[in-house]
Amino acid sequence: MIMLLFCLKKFPIKKLIFFWKKQNPAHRNIETFLRNRGPLQVRRYSYSEVKKMTNSFKEKLGQGGFGSVYKGKLHDGSLIAVKVLNESKTTNGEDFINEVATISRTSHVNIVSLLGFCFEGAKKALIYEFMLNGSLEKFVFEDNATENNHKLDWETHYQISLGIARGLEYLHRGCNTRILHFDIKPHNILLDAEFVPKISDFGMAKICSRQESLSSMLGPRGTIGYIAPEIINRNFGVISYKSDVYSYGMMVLEIVGGRQNINIQANNTSEIYFPHWVYRRLKFDQELCLKRVSDEEDKKIVKKMVIVSLWCVQADPANRPTMTKVIEMLEGSVDSLQIPPSPFSSTCSSSLPSRVFGMR
């Protein structure tokens, strides 16, 4: 009581209100979100607990624009990955809120599990299950290849692509409310000890009802090279879950090509943009001439992945398949798949009936 009176004397009510108003708006947004959400399914940890888990952030697993990821351990000995977020003055806490709000709603073998979080003012951290093989990125791009991390065969690449498709289908159809990821790319796909893929990093995600239109969404979301055309220019169509389908297709094309889709150092001009190059070879029934394709079974897998991904990157979102249809095509026979029209011309794709690919 004496301490309280001292504080009130030291800091009059007007000054305390002024101090509250001067606080970072992002911090107030996050506290309001956590308060309004009520009890969460994941635990809230203190910053001191996070430091203890990570042995004072001793072992760094990676770093990005969002912050750094550290290896840690829970009290029961379970390994974890702790993502410590940078203080951002631009997102107003939205990335942190998105992550907690979306992943805490999910439970699927192909979605990374959020085990807890920390929020103490400027200190924000997200605690995930540990994924032994890290991100898909280091197994896809040949520039990252090492003796230890580039031995995945085509069957494994196919199973990874199928697992990601199942994870996206769950986000689009399996939750009570639809979750749109908006940043599907190899860097955001994590692989466990058995190379089972798990979608991660929901900082750009949006939760919406199945009927809700996102045409009024403010600002582009995603990473250059994976962003659907309609997110940049609404003349291509309405922003929807089909925007994730586009990003998925671009990612699968990178898995197939073993390189980023745009490579200005390619040997000749026709190879600079891989989707264009591979579409022309497919259209004229030419050998794809890709590395590590050793037998006829590999050729069938690769051709199936190429056809499906080219359907996914159609300019008109109405002509892209749903993730349910993507799974059906991946699990079916390559001989039953039709060659898609050119993804680089909205005029030639707009004549196809959208209902063929499950547009709802």
C-alpha cells in the first residue's frame, strides 16, 4: 500500500495515462488480442523461461528478416525451435498475432506445431516442435547442395510435394475457418527426421470465412517470385485461397528444376525463366532433360509434378485447381492428366470452364 501511494505520488494519474498512450501501439494490440482470445491452447512463457530453454540462445539454427531461430529443449527433454522475432515498427504486431491466432487453431501432420509463445513488451518469441532436417530450401536449390543435404530421390520430392498439398488443403477446407497462408515457398516448409513436410511461418496468414472476399486486402503479401498475379493486379481476379495454389505451383516448379524459377545466369535466354522453359518442352513433347532423373519411373513422377504445377500457376485464378484437385492429380496416373494451356497468357486460359477444377 505504501509502495502504491509512493508510485501514485511519484507518477500522477495524468502521467500514467500519458505513459500508456506513449507505449508501442503494437504491444497494446498484442495484449488486447491475447486478452480477447481468452485461454489459448498453447502456453505462454516468460522471457526468462525462453532464455533457459535455449541455454541463453546458444545454438542458432537460422536467421531471416523476421528474426533468429534457436535450438532449445523443454523440461521433458523435447527438442524445440524458438523463433525470436525482431521488433517491427511496420506490422503493428500483426505478424505475431497472425502466427499465434492461426497455428493455435490447427492440428495436422503437415502443419508445424506451435507449442508456446512469449510476449513481454519488445520481447516476442514463438516456440515450435523441432524439425531435424530444417527447411526444404536447402534440399531444393543446387546452389545449396552439399554432400549431406542433397540426396533426395524423386520419390521423396514427390511425397514432399504431396504432403504440402495435403497441408494446404487442410488450411483451406479442414479448419472451422479458412486459413490463407500467403507465403508458401521452400524456406517456409520444414522437414522432420523422416522428411515429412510441415508448413510453417504464418506471419502473413489471413483467417476468413469460406464466403468472405479478400478483394479489399491492403497491400501485397508474400515473396517475389511466388506471389499470385491477382495480389499485385486485381485485373487478374479476386484474391482467394487460389492465391496459395499459385505459390504452391511455383514452389513445386523449383523442386523440379532444382533452382530458383528466375535465374539470370542461365546459359541462354530461354532458360532464364524456368516455368516458361519447362512448359515449352512439355508442350512440344520434348525430353525435360533434368538432372538426377535416372529411369522411367522418375520421368513419370517429374512429368506429373510439372503438369500439376503448371495448372497451379495459371494467370486466371478461376482456372487453377483447388488443393483437393491437386492431390487427386498427384495421386492419379500421369497419363490421365491434360497438358495445361500456357500459364503466361490469361486470354488462352480464360476460356476453360472453372468448374472443371472445383472452383467454389
